Amino acid sequence: MLVGLLAPLVVYALVLALHVVLPARVVDGYVRGPEGRPLRYRLNGLAVYAAVLGLYATACRLGVVPWDFFWQHRVASALGAVGLRLVFTLVIVLPAPSTGRGLLAELYLGRLENPQWRGGVVDAKMALYLVGAVQLALNVVSFAAHQWVAHPDARSPGAVLHAALFVFFTSEYLVFEEVHLYTYDFFAERVGFKLGWGCLAFYPYFYAVGLWSAAAEPAPRSSPAWLVGCGGLFAAGWILSRGANLQKFWFKTEPKRKAFGVFAPEVVTDGERSLLVSGFWGLSRHVNYLGEVVMATGLALSLGRPSDPWPWLYPLYYVALLVPRERDDERRCASKYGELWGRYTARVPYRIVPFLY
Ligand code: NDP
């Protein structure tokens, strides 16, 4: 029990230490600090991710830990992550100056917007997302390994595909770490229980929900065509989500650049500010959210158990997260852009799903 409880602490400490010592690219973010200058960020997430996964694989090959270590300790390790998140919330929120809201609201939503330490060496949000991505990858690899170890006569290619897609999902997020600096989490969220819980506990443990049930079972019957179809669905969602995020990132950083060499940046403008209406941003106002749900559906189906309710919790969670988030973002943008937002919504009438919603 103790080993499992401490496991996330060891992983999180290792990630943080590697993040501090490994060389990093330093970039300007989208969010501005108190002096009006963009905040600076050190980006080395992919190197840290590769190093931790490499160390885990080496430890497994040498027999120091079993390949399904995080499966064997999954409950204790999830509890350890929840405990860490509680400590993190108290440490990050209580010493910071109050924003004037009640203490409970501040503990939940946070007080500080973009805390950084050691002169910007560590940014709280980047570190939280990195830790979450690494632990999620360790969990899915370990859970899929358990399926193979426990069922040598009924090994599931779907579990391997599922884990591989998650490794792709978490590592490609780190490839595009800089793009993440231009998202809602950075300009609209503070650091408290919600973000800490999300990154330290929910992201690494709940996202693996499909394998929590499937890794204990022998392989279901899934044809190669099924697996290819699930991979294709995931890829379609990825194109929508990553494509939209990249297009917006280029638009904010190089406004004249053609996205992917194809989409010229067509805009609605009030002379000062502009909103994209071409390419992905002409399909719906948050086609990237649709992409996330489609990717999650591909992941859920890849396990080959469409009648098992557990894997479906993952895409359902995205619907529950992103539908209200779109409404919040809409309110924020309507207030920020005023009349221009009205013109934009007339030009791009669908919120998330083109022609439907
Ligand atoms: P968006 O990337 O859609 O960002 C919304 C912001 O983009 C708006 O507030 C506005 O900000 C700007 N914007 C909106 N419309 C336009 C336009 N037409 N032209 C130019 N700028 C525009 O949303 P999020 O930040 O919420 O999400 C980022 C990504 O992260 C998405 O792909 C989302 O699906 C993903 N995500 C993933 C999660 C996960 O767990 N895997 C969880 C949550 C999100 P501004 O004021 O700068 O103009």
C-alpha cells in the first residue's frame, strides 16, 4: 500500500527535477505579466517525458519493477495522487493574496493566475500539465502490459492500440507545448484545487478509465478492420483539434501566415481586432472541441468493448467538460469583442458541431 501511495510522489518529483535540470527552449507566452510584458516559459516537456518513460522501461527490463507496476498499485497510487493534490491546493492557495472571493471559492478556483518560481524556471501550469501527461502515459502502458501479462492466451491488440494512442496523445501535446500557452487554461484559469485536481489526479487516473476495466479481462473479439477504423476515428478527431489549435496559434503569432500553406487567414475585423473565419475556424466556433470528443470516441471503441459502459465515461466526460466551457468562452469573447463577436457568430453560426450545434 505504502509503495503505491508514494509512487506518484516519486514520479512527480522526478518530473519536476528533470524539468529543472534538462535544457529547455525559452519562449514568450500569450499571457502578460503585471508589467505588461509576455510571461516567459521554459519548454522541455518532451525531453522530460521521454526520459521518464525511458527510465521506467529500463527499470522494467532490468526486473527492478514489473511492467504492470502502476496497474498493481493503481488504487493506492490514485489515492496518493489525490492526497498530493490536496496538499498542493493548500500550499498554492493559502499563502497568496486573496482575490476577494470566499475562501472555499478561492481554494477551488485558486488565487494566483500564473505562478512561476525561481525566476520563471518553473511555471505552475506547465509543470502540472507535464506531470499529468507523464503519469497518464505510465498508467496506460502499465495497464495494457497487465492485460498481456495476465492473459497470455487472450492478449488484446485493442489494449495495445489504446495505450499507443494515449502515448501519442500525451507526447504530441508536448510536441506542441508552445501552442498550449495560447489556450483558455492560461488566460482564464487560476491555480487552485480545480487545476491541481485536474492535472495531478483526474487527468492521469480518470483518462485511463477504459483500461481500468478492460485490462483485467481477456481480449474481446476485434477484427483488424475494427482497430483500423478506431485508429482512423482518432486520427480524424486529432486533425480537427490539432489543426484548429495550430491555425489559431499561427494567426496570433504570424497573422498573415497561410495555415498549412492552404488556408489564407480570412477574418472579420473592427479595424483593431480580428477573428478568423477560414479553415477550421469557419466550420464552427469550437471545432477543436468536437475533435477532442471524436478522438475520445476512437479511444473508447479501440478496446473492442462497445457494450462496456466504463470506456464510454471518457468521451462523456469531454462532452460534460467542453459544452459548458464553450458557453463560458462565448460569454468571455462576447464581452471582450462586443459588436465584432456578433458579426463573427453570424458568419460562423455553429458552436461546436458543424450544421448541428
Ligand atoms: P480555444 O483554443 O478554442 O480558445 C478559445 C479562445 O480563442 C477564445 O477565448 C479567443 O481568445 C480565441 N478565439 C476564439 N475564436 C477565435 C477566432 N475565430 N479567431 C481567433 N481567435 C479566436 O479553446 P480552449 O483554450 O478551451 O482549448 C484549447 C484546446 O485544448 C482545444 O483543442 C481543447 O479541445 C483542448 N482541451 C483539451 C483538454 C484535454 O483534457 N485533453 C481539456 C480542455 C481543452 P482571444 O481572447 O485570445 O481571442
